Amino acid sequence: MSPPITITRTPEAPAQAQAAPAQEPGGWWLRATAADGQWLGALHCQPEQGRSRARCSFHLGRVVHSAPELGLHQVQTTLQLGHDTTGEAELSGLSLAPASAGAEAAVCDALVQAALASLAAAADSETPARWVVVELPGWLDDDGRSPFWDGLVRHFLPAGGTDRAEGLQRHGPAFSTHLGMMLPRQLIHATFLPAAAQQALGRCAESHAPWLAALQRAGLADWRHCRIDDGGPLLAVPRRPARPVQR
């Protein structure tokens, strides 16, 4: 049996929580604590992202080359830079305390379910969002480097600007906005990327595996988008359950 978990809503980030990618007006934090008051985890709810800062992602599409008479049928993945998450609700700042070891699934489930319930209950005047979106960090290799960054992103940066960690530290929550201004708007064919970069597309970092599992249990699914710095996946679910059709 899982230990009791208390979820508390607060406007301020818990000191131990990871920073949300882009905290904007109107958001709140949910904090999970044990029965003895010990902090277990937290996440940030944003009812409408993109209010004050453009947020970019790559849409993962498909292009088909087909010629039955030649026995040709190829399906290739494409990337298109855009702002598709603008106006949607978002969960971010996903954080787990070391003290939650052994109870990660229960903590993640409690926080995700509480967050979805709070966003579903929000009035349309508070958020017009139709979707709840979550960006998860992308996969890193054994050296802590992002194959997606090395295979695509760094080639479009000014000379010497090849360090992702430095960019994150320098720009903080504005990193996606800053990076998006330097990446191509033209359609990119994933087949031209190195194999390691292709394999990293939409792949979640191992550090966030408990969160990925909890989000999937809560009904979030692949949204066919990825983060523009490390190729991490975007998951989404309708903000409110679909209403049955009245006959």
C-alpha cells in the first residue's frame, strides 16, 4: 500500500523543485508531501502558455513517396518548426525528491491527476486551452550529450555556440524562444540527420521515465511534436473529457 500523499496548491515554486521552462502569469504549483510533511515532488500548471513569450517546437510529420508501378513506397519523418502549443495548458517543472525513492509512481500519479483535475475545473475565462501539453527532456548519451542537438541544432548557431548546457544557463526560461529564432522554418527531412539524432527523436530522458509512465497512465499520448533543443517528446490530452453526443 502506498503511503498517504498530500497535494497542496501554491503560487510559489517549492525550493527543491526544478524550474518550469517558461513560467508566465496565471500559473500555480502543486506540491506533494508525505504524512510527516516531507517534500516528495512538485509540478507547475500553466493554464495558457505563450502569453508573454513565443514557445517553439518541431511538429513531426510524414511525407510519402509512392509509385506502385515501380514497387516504391517510402514513408519519411519530417520536422517543421512552429508554435503549435501556443494557447494550450501545460504541465512542467516535473520534480521528484530523493526521499520519494520507491514511491516514484505513486507521487507522479498523484501530482499528474491533481494537475489535470485542476486544469479541467478551470473556467474558460481562466484558460481557453483545449489541450494539456507536457514537454519531457530528450535522451542523452553516456557522455551527457544530446545526439539531436549535435546532429541538427548546433549547425544553425553562430560560430562557437555549440554548447547546449551553456545556452540553458544563459537564457533560462527563454531558451526555447531564443533558439527558435535561429532554426530554419523550412521543412526538414529527418532522413538527412545522423542516425543517432533520428533515434533520439521523441525519446524521453531516462531520468523522467517515472513521469512518462505516470502521464501515459493518466491518458496523455504522443502529440507528434518534439522539443527543439534535445528532441524530447511532447505528450498531450484534452483538457476536459469529451462530452457524449446528445441524440
